[in-house]
Amino acid sequence: MQLQQRKRSQWFARRTESLLPAIDGRKPPCILANDCGGCSLQHLNDSSQTDWKHRQLDKALSRIGEIDHPSEPVLTDPSLALGYRNRALIPLHRDAEGKLRMGYYRRGSHRIVNLNHCPVLDPRLDALLEPIKQDLQATDWPADADLHQGDGLRHLGLRLGSRTDAVLLTLVSSTSDLEGLHGLAQEWCRRWPQVKGVTLNLQPQRNNKVLGTQTRLLCGEEQIEERFCDLSLLLGTTTFFQVNTPQAEAVIQRLCSWLLQNAGPTTVIDAYCGIGTIALPLAAQGHTVLGLELHEASVDQARLNAARNHLETVQFKAGDVKALLANALPSHEALVVDPPRKGLEPEVVDQILECPPRWLAYLSCDPATLSRDLKRLAGDSGVYDVDQLQPVDFFPQTTHLECLALLRRR
Ligand SMILES: C[S@@+](CC[C@H](N)C(=O)[O-])C[C@H]1O[C@@H](n2cnc3c(N)ncnc32)[C@H](O)[C@@H]1O
């Protein structure tokens, strides 16, 4: 181990070498495991990873949330411990000798660990990495994800409709001034029939946002189809969509059946709805749904997907949940929240506590912020009882864990 940095009373260390295999350890499936910052649990076998994640969740729930309701066993799909990602955005860098590097950052640094394969990526995308890298190597386009060296390519984006096989490729660049760009995009569409489109996303800002706001079509179609919960969804270059399609579907189906069994067809707010990944399946089950989402392009996409699936009982509003929720709460029986990692803002929890809908479903990607929010919503002075806490492993080999909390008003 090499000690790297101290944050308050905690030291962070980097594993440099394994001298003895741990009892529950194994040879990691990725040859770059000791260097790449992507998947830090792959030295543990699959069941030990799940146990570790479950313990982290239970610790957070009891220490931060003071919740004594036991959580269910973690929902896993052993057939998808690897090869589950339907999307990747991979940094690019061309060095002074002209060699192109493509890969994720080394732990704790901004140095790219060069890769040709990524075992957690769906094999249908993984097979494209090496030939695309070779094609990019053969151009004279500059590449530097961080833009320290000036303008050029920044990231390679790959997106898969895991149920349709359709692929959308994206070059993220600070400039469109790349000679032969259209020709290479056409070559990719010709060579691989599953590549339905190639886009250029312009991100000229020197910040850590991977994608910019402008996307140009280079070849084929701008969006690909994915099938999700028996619906047909169109996904574009910048669309947020859950990266593990089957696991996302499993947890959303769990949420939908819990609500239908308990409340029958009812009125539901889907706050932080993205492109309607939860709102649309709920509407398909007969609920009347209002989706709230900050990102306007996602709202447009959600409306398009509602029309595409002939769903008429769902509406979407663009804006901040904090500004829209209080007005919507009195006319709805159920609320679904799926916030970013930072969880619910205190004002949003205040609004829920002031006018609590009968049913509350909270899908969280961070056990610590979920626990913090549950303490207020379902603790001694809260207004909800916990019905179920269902952890779900969307991201095997990494430390991340999703959890669905299903609550009923006391
Ligand atoms: C974890 S994603 C969930 C998206 C969607 N439920 C899904 O499963 O695909 C969180 C979403 O919340 C949106 N968001 C973040 N802050 C927000 C806010 N203050 N008000 C409304 N939406 C917000 C983001 O744009 C993003 O689409």
C-alpha cells in the first residue's frame, strides 16, 4: 500500500501489490486492475463484493440514518458481473511522439491508463475499442481530454441499445476542425452495420464536464433505440440513461409492482425523472404521472418517448424539483424520487414532510445520502414507515451500490 492523501481523520491509500491473496480474493478479471481507477473491487470475488456492499449500506443506514429496518439481500445478476455497461465515455490523449492513448485515469491522477479492452463494457462495444483506436491513431488529429495541449479530441463515446444491438458512436472534441472527420464516420457506419450513427459533440470549455451542449450528426442517425420495460426508447448522444439495462429494469419493475399492489392505479410524481425511465413504465401501468426534470433536453426526449409509446397519462415539466414540487404534491398520492448522488436538498425534504404523499419510493445511488434523508423522512420525527429496502448491484467490480427504499405514510 502507498499512502496518498489525508482527508480529516482518514488516510487514503493505493494498492501497489498483492503479496498474499486475501481469503476472498482472486486474480482480477482486468489486466489493468492495479493501475486503472475504474473498478476498485475486482480483487474480491463476486459474492464477497456483494457482501462488502451490503455491509456498507447497513452501516450507513444504522449509523447515519438510525434506521433499524433490515435491508433485503442485494439484487444481483451473476451472468452480468462483467460486460454489463451499455455506455462508455473514454478519455483520449496523444503524446509528444504522436502515440494515441485511450483509457481511464490512473487512480488519483490524470494520467491515462492505455487500454484496448474493458471487461465491464458490453462485449458488443468492447470489440470496437481497438479498431477505433487504431483508426484514430492513423489520423493526425491532436487529442487531449484535459485540453492542456490545446484544441482537439477529448473523449470517445460509445452507446449501445442492449436489446436492439444498435450502436451510437461519438467523438467529443473541442473543435470541429478535424480533416477527414466525415469520411472516417462514414467508414465506421459502412464497416459495422450495427453502428447506426456517428456524432460529434463539441465541448470547448476547459472544465471537467465530459459532454458539451452542441452535437452534430456526422453519419447515419442521431439516436438509437433501446427497449426497456416493454417500451421503445430513443437515446441520443447526451441522454442520461441507466448504464446497466437489465438491472435498472429489474428495480424499476419492483417499484412499479409495489405501487400497483399497494395503491392501484394512482397519481404519481416522478421527481428527477431524466428521460422518463421510471415515469413511462408507470404510465404504461395505468398511473397518471407528472415527471419533473431540470435538464430541458431530457424533458424533450421524455415527451418524444411518451408519444412514441402512445402514453397519454404522462406529462413532463422542465425545472428544479425544489421550485416545482410543493405545488404538485397536494394533488398526488405517490412520489418517486431518483436524485443525483448528493441526495435530496433539505428544502425538498421539508416540502415532502409538509405535504407527504401516501406512498414514497426513493431510488438512490449513494447509501450515505439516502440514509441522511431517510433519517428525516422515516426516523422518529418523520412521517413514513419503511416497507422495503432493496439494494441492487448496477455496477459490479466497483464500490457503487443502488438502493430502492419503499415507504408508506404512517
Ligand atoms: C440519477 S438521474 C435519474 C434519472 C432517471 N430517473 C433515470 O432513471 O434515468 C438524476 C436526474 O436528476 C436531474 N436533476 C438533478 N438535479 C435536479 C434538480 N434540482 N431538479 C430537477 N432535476 C434534477 C438530472 O438531470 C438527472 O436527469
